Amino acid sequence: MNRDYAKYALRRVLQAIVVVLLAYVFTFVVISVLPGDPVTNTLRNPQNGFTEEEITRIVSYYGLDRPVHEQLWDSLSRLVVGDLGVSLRSGLPVTRLIGEVVGSTLVLALSALAVALVLAFAIGFGTRYLPKRGGQGLLRAFPALFLSVPNFVVGLVLISVFAFQLGLFRVIDSEGGAATSFAAIALGIPVSAQVAEVLIANLDHEAGQEYAAVARSRGLGRTRLFLRHLLKPSSLPVVTVIALTVGELLGGAVITEQIFGRTGVGSLVERSVTTQDLPVLQAVVTLAAVTFVVVNLVADLLYPLLDPRVRLAGGRSRGKAEVAAP
Amino acid sequence: MNTSSAARRVRPPGRALRMIVGLATAVALAACGPGVAANRGGSGEPRQGGDVTFLIDSLGDTWIPNNSAISSFQGHIWGHLTDKLVYVDEKGVVSPWIAKSWEQNPDATEFTLHLRTGVTFSDKTPLDATAVQANLDIWARGDATRGINPIGLFPKTYDHAEVVDAATVKVFFKAPTLGFIPTLGYHGSILVSPKTIALPAAQQADLSNDLGSGPFVLSSWKEGDSVVLKKRADYDWAPEVLGHQGPAYLDSITYKLVAQPSVRTSAVQSGQADVAYNPSPQELKSFADQGFTTATPRYLGFVNGFAVNTKVAPFDDVRVRQALQHGIDRKEIISTVYTPDWQPAQSLFQSNVPGATDHSADFAFDAAKAGALLDEAGWAKGADGVRAKDGEPLALTLYANPYLATSKSVDELVSQQLGKLGFKVDVQAFDVVTYGERVKVNSPSVAAYEVTRSFIDAGIVAGILTDANKGENWFGLGQSDQKLVRLATGVAGSGSVEARAPLLDELQGYVLRQGYFVPLTQIVQRIYLQSPRLHGVVYNGLAYANYYTAWLG
């Protein structure tokens, strides 16, 4: 078992590294195929009045006139020594740009995850606690509702009601505690839906098991039954779902940050995509891939340890598919 | 009564009293007239102190001064961090600033600038002749070996500059360059410390390394988020025409990026910020009704309009171009897409450009005349209402200019108007990147190129209208139109504004009557929604708001 586990772990780590490298190259290819780059786009703005000669000179300084494979090779050799390059849009080192924003996104993503978990478990508890005709059905509809209301609508409503009408937070102070909480709610709501769906399904399953019936027949209250018996087995699959919601959190952060005026990885991506700032995009995609892969790797590696029922048959864990980067 | 209840709805409770006061001020201000005039007339004496928050839709790309100074967004910040050699007001009048006086030779090929003394950059480096020379060189040439662009619109005729003494610089040009002095007031021509100029591009990209001599200095900044400026206590070299000397009244200005237009305007309405940049034109009236100040200053430059490519059939026929010229109802554009704050075009130049003359009659809307011109040119109306000649329909594709938010709506309206005349008009809208790749002035696939361009001096036409001296050749005429070449060369070679004025006047009339340039409306590219507490804002010739003279009431 131990040796099996080591083999399994090694395989998963190697797969993870390949995924990250592929993400890096893939980003390069996709962006290079598109016409234009930040330097040329700025120079070609008719307001600027540059001559062709001037444009050619500057573009060649950035090496953007060289064949794509040479540029890719350059970028890969830089990556190997840990140099992420310089942003073509802002002229600042990529590491500095990412360093400035990563903290904000981390805070947002973690608080959104906390919001999502609290919401999901509250809904889960509610579906077991409320009587069938006393609101349980309504509660069960919540995840679908949360998924179908776009993130930006939630965000705009929150801002309009809590910032502008009630004055509970200032949009200007977008990184402040109050503003962050509301941004986390906007981002956390759709994420909670996925967690809640899985949790409810598992709770229903566990509640139908004999041990639950036995516990109920012994006169256990609904709250104690939920906390003592149903919660733990139902929560295990949630670990996998949480790992998968990393993609949702990162993707949703782009929109949430935009709406709440936060400066995080999402807003950096937005600015870099619109200007085709290749070095920054490569770095961010790689960072996202690393985060996604690491979180899923940790979940995969933890799973067999948490749940002894999981067999490592052929090195695959139960109910877990290989997932590519978002 | 209507307006006060509408305004109160968006304000937190308990602010009703302040709102009423604000309304009273706004009513008083509204009486002074719209736009710029309303802003200058504050109530009472300027007050010291206060912090202003300005919500902006973008903070541009890089902060390398040469590469960013003309950005519609970063220009706001540069305008407060740096000074210029001359000041150009909203009427295009040039007045002394860091250059306290200047003279030129009769050919306008040599200029001598006399500098104000005692001016320093924020690192205490003196802003003297050596510093000015270093700035002129980098504006004109950039430095391709360090990835630093030249200032695109700086006169390409620049030869070199010489330091005569600490307070005198002599500048030499290869050809007459009457536009040189006004260009020094252009948003690209910002004076930065020679220490900054010497830095590599990656360090210039860090705004904290970019030192100017302006009334504000950088307090902090975060890429893509905000820039905070604080007043410079020893500032004492403002342009005389601003009527205020010494340090600014305000303690600080915070430029904060808020991408959502509705969030920007709601924040100002709810008192969380003082200025929102670029609200939508259609909303301006309701903001004004609620007691907020709105400003729609015009920059100096070309009006919004089409440069017609005479190489593309059927626009090689002057009658078809004239039909286009008379077939557009500009009044309807203003009433439909814009508000009465927008002014009809009177020429190919904005009417505040010195030397712009009123040629409205040359392109007045007259559908009957336009129809007759097309009939005469042999374009007969078919059963479907589209005119055709030799089996070819009278087709035109308009490409909405992505640098002007309202461009697509304007083009769609124009397409309806021309459609009634028998044109078959197609409107294409591309994003900035695709537009840059596909839509170029004077390209065989672009019959009408939509112009939005600011400039400081009308003399720029000499390098645009024909292809003489590597000109941009807007109408595809090359140098085939003798009269246009004569006028443009005359404008370029003029040694004085007085000698140039009649030539410019004749040139405007000629270009419009020939249907080379088809004006739409005067252009407002910078729109401001402002709290009624803020007074004394001044807009310069490039329509940037200047808060040096501003104060909070």
C-alpha cells in the first residue's frame, strides 16, 4: 500500500508539471496567433502620428518582429531560470505586477470560499432540518438559482443597495474590509451552489442508509443526527468539489474584481487580455495552472488518506477525473 | 421639486440639507452657462485644503513619460505632476509658463526660449536650459535602443537645440515650423527631470521614478488601480493666465480606476467621489438636473468627420463627394446621439482652433441638392431605393472609430440619412486592435476614414492633407491637386500667424467644397461629471481638467 501510494503520488506530480508547461506554451501560441501586440497597437493609434520607420524601430527593440518559434524559445529559456520577463504593456517586470495583485485575489478567493462553505452547509443543514412542505423544497432550489444568476448581477445589486443606498461600504476603498466582504459574497454565491448540490445529494444518500435509520429510531434529534452522523461522510466528496471550485473562484474573480474596482489577478488578466500583453498572460495562466493543479493534487493525495475505502486500483482514485487547467 | 426628490433617492439619508444647498449652488451655476464657464465661477473665496477623488475608466498602459503622455487617461495625471514650456488655453491662446518669453527668426526655423529661473523638479534638480534641451531631444527622437518612443506629433523638422546660458535655449529646425511654440503646450510635451530621462525604460515605467516640476507630486500608486498625488508645498511657477500662484489649494488628488461607468457616476451622486470621468452623453442632462456639474470641454483639433479617399470609386467624382457633404443632417446627430452641449461643426477644425473660420454654408444639409448632384452624376434610383450606375450600387462602408465611444451610433444615423438619399451604407465596428490592422486612412478599402485627432496648431494640415514631405495623404490625392498643394505648402512655409491666416481660411473652404473632408460634429472626447462642492476647475486646450486652481466649498 505504501509503495503503491508513493508510485501514485509520483505519477500525479509528473502529470501536474506537464500540465503547467503545456499551459505556458499553449498561452504563447494562442496569443501569438492573434494579430497585434501591445507595442504595435499603441504605436498604430492614429492619434499618436508615428511614421512607419519609427514604428519598425521600436517594434524591433522588443524583438516582436522575430519569428514566433524564436520568441517561444526565448520565453521558455527565461522561464527555466525563473525570469518571467517584462510586461509589454506597462514596461514593468511581470513578477512585480503579479506580486502587487496576488494578495488581493488570495484574500478575495479565500473569503469567497468561506462564504460559499458557510452558505452550502447552511443550505445542507436546512434541507435536513426543515420539514418537506415547510420550505425544504424552496431551499433545494437555491443552488440552481445561485448558479443561474450571473455573478456580475449579484455584484451590481450588492453595490447599488449596500454601498450607494445604505452607505455600508465605499466603492472607492475597494480593498477595505467591508467592501471585501461584499465582493466575497458576490463571488461566493455561485461557488456555494456547486458545493451545496454535492452536499445535498450526499446527505440524502447517507440519510437513506440503515445507520441513519437506526440513529433516528433511537430518538436522535435532527440537529444531532446531522452533526454527529451525516455530516462527516457527506463532506468527503465535498473536498473534491472544493478543489474543483478553484477554477470557478479564479474565473469569477476576473468579473468580481472588475465590478468592485479591486486590483487583483483578475483585473490584471482583464487588462492584459485586452492589450494582448503576452508575458503577463503567460505568467498568470501558469500561476492559475499551478494553483489549480496543486490544489487538485493535494485533494487527490489526501483522499486515499482520508477515506480508507478508496482503493488505488491502477493508481486512480475514486470519482476523480484528470482535469486540465481552466 | 422633481429634481430634488430624484437626487435624494441616490443619497444616503440625512444628507437632504446638504443636497438642497448643493442644488441652490447648481442653479446659480447653471445661470452662468454650461461647461467651462460654470466651473470657473465658484461661490465665495477659494479654501485651502481638501482631497479630491477622481474616478477614471482606465489608467492607460505604461508610465514611461514619452510613451504615455498623450493618453487620454494618463494625461490627467501628467498634467498635475509636470509643467510645460507654454500654456495653451481652451481657445488655443498660447501664453508663457516655464518659457517666460520666446522669439523666432522670420522663417520660423530658429526659436529662442527664455526660461523662468528658480524652477526645480521635485528631486530639486533645476529645470534649466540643459534640462529643456534633454527633453526636446527625447520628445523629437525618443530612444529606440531603450524602447522609448518619440512624441509622435512633435515636429519632424526638429534639428537640434543649443544651450545658450542657464536660462536660454535656442532651437533649430530643418524647415519652417510655425507650430513649434504651440506644440510645447501639447499634452506630449511634458517636462521631466533629466535624471528620469536617463533611466532605462523598465525604471521609467515605475511612476515613482518619473519626476516633474508640477504643482503636485506622487504620493503613492498602484498599477491598474490608483494614483495618489499630493500638493508640492514650494510650487511657485504656475502659468500667469491661471490667475493663481504658489501651491495648489487642494491637499491631494486620488485618481482611482473604476471600470464600470454606472459605478463611477453613482459614486459621485452618492457623495463617495468628486469627479467621474466619461459618463455617457445621454445621461448628462439628468445629472445636471440633479444639481451636479457637468463639463464637456472641447479639445483643439479636427472635428469628428470623414476624410474621403478620392482614389476609391465613386468618390473620385466630386459630385458624389459633394452629395455626401450635403446629405448628412448634422443637427439630427446632435439631437439624437448627443446633447445640446455638443456643437455643430463649422469647418474641418474645431471652432476654438486659432485660424479656424466658419464655413458651415459649404456643407449645409440639403437633401434636394445632394439628390440633384447624384442624378447629375448619373446615379439613378432603382426600385429598392438604392441608386446605381452601370449596374453598380452606390455603396459606402463606414468604419466606426473605436477611440470615440459614440462613433457607432453616429455612423448608424448617418447610414440612415444617406440611405434615404439612395446610398447603400454598411457600418462596421471593430475593436481597437482589428481597427488598427484593417482600417487605415488612404487605404483602397476605406472610402471614408473617420477622423478623431487633436492637435495644438492648425499648421499640422501641411503634413497631413497631401503626401508632400512624407505627409499622410488623407484624401489619396498625392500632389495631384495643384490648389491644395499650393495652399498646404503655403501654410507650412508661413513665417507668421498673420501671413498664414488667409491661406488657412482658403484651404478650409476649398477642402470642404471639394468634399475631401466631410465634417460631422465638433468633438468632445473628455466628459466630466462633478460634485457641486468642487469649484475653480480649469480646462486647457486639450480638454484636460486642471485641479491646480480647484478648491472644495
